[in-house]
Amino acid sequence: MSEKIEYGTTGKPHPYHMVNPSIWPMLSAFAAGLMAVGGVFFMHDKGSALLILGFMAVLACMFFWWRDVVFEAVVEKAHSAVAKIGFRFGMMLFIASELMFFVAFFWAFFNASLFPVGGIWPPEGIVTVDPLGLPLLMTMILLLSGCTVTWAHAAILNSDKDGFVKALGLTTALGFVFLCFQVYEYTHLLFGFKDGIFPSTFYMATGFHGFHVLVGTIFLGVCWKRAKADHFTKDSHFGFEAAAWYWHFVDVVWLFLFVAVYFWGAGDAIAH
């Protein structure tokens, strides 16, 4: 299937995608601003209505803007090989920016643990999580999901639609199961977010990762739906490829969390 040819002001064809006029960038900026103002109001005990309204507006802009991008890719065939290279670089930079968030959380955790107040880590009175229990099971689930998303990638490269759809469905299901276990873990922890530096860094690091798992699961779920609608081919499947990159990033970050926060940070929990 031939790619759409774009023309510049000189009338000469070029491989770049000239985006049609869109209202979504401007609306997204207003929605994000509304959510930020709502967050300020919420943190000053002025209610959460504005925050919720802004959040819903951001979600709506995301949905309709990405719907237009899918239309450009599937119907208009506007994404040339050069445009896809731009998408790839954009996704790489996005993942790199997300990595910096986790670097900050790990920095806070190691700074607090290597130079603990009172010379004790974990702090006195903190009952840590046994890493060989539920966290190990959650690790196995994420590692298995990494295998299934790789299976999906191999299937689409071999034009195996059935295998592609099955593997994507399994990966999405595994992500949902992981989230269920994390919710269960949080409801059974014996410390709260404000109980000291260990709980604060624990909840920030694992909770932010859990949010990424939620985003990745939704991302893969949308790809699963699109796969069933034949939106992806052997030669054109960047939407799925971006989701797979993101999912592998989530897997690798969890391995570091498991080793550093759960295993090394558990202290005497392993011995008992």
C-alpha cells in the first residue's frame, strides 16, 4: 500500500507529514491549566470540583487528539517512514523523561537509607514488606507480561493476527492482575504515607510505578482493541511498538524497585 505524498509550498513532494489545523493543542493547554489551578485550590482546602473538571477535560483532549492521530495513520495513511522516525525519537525522549522521575525517587530512597537519621534503617517501628511474598509474585507477573508483549511483537512481524491479538490480550490482563495485587498490598501495609521517610519514599516510588502500570495497561488495551480492528500491519505498527517500549520500561523499573526498595530495604524482614 503506497504512502501518502505530502507537498510543500514549492509544490515538490517531501516525506514529512504536514499536520492539518487542529484545535486540540490549544484546548489541551487550557485543560492542563485548569487542572493545575484546580490542584492549587484543592491543596488550599478550597474544594476539588475545579481539579476534577480540569482532569476530565485533560482526559477528553487526550482521547479526541489521539483519535485524530489514529485516523491520520489508519485512514489517511499520512505517516510516512520519515514521520515514523520522528515518532520513535519522541517516544524515546518521553521514556527518558519518565526515567528521571524514578531517578529522583531512588535518589531520595538511597540518600535516606545510606545516611539514616539515628543510624538505623529501616527506621525503628517500621514493619517492612517481606520481598519473598507478594512482591516476588508481582515480579513474576510483570516478567511474564514482558514475555507476552515480546510474543505480540514477534506475531505482528510475522503477520500472525491471531497470535498478536492473543498475546496483547494476555499482556493487558497481566497488567490488570498486577494492579489488583498492588491495591491488595497497599490495603494491608502496616505503615502510612506520613509515618516517616521510609513510608514516604516507599509509597512515592511504588505508587508512581503503579500509575505507570495503569497507563501502560490502558495503552496496551487500546492496542488490543485496534489489533482486532486490523489497524496494525507488519510494516506499520508504531502505536503498538510505542506501547511495548513503555511496557518494557515499566518492567525494568520494577526490577530495580524490587531489588532496592523491597529486598535490600526490607532489612530484617527476610530473616524473619
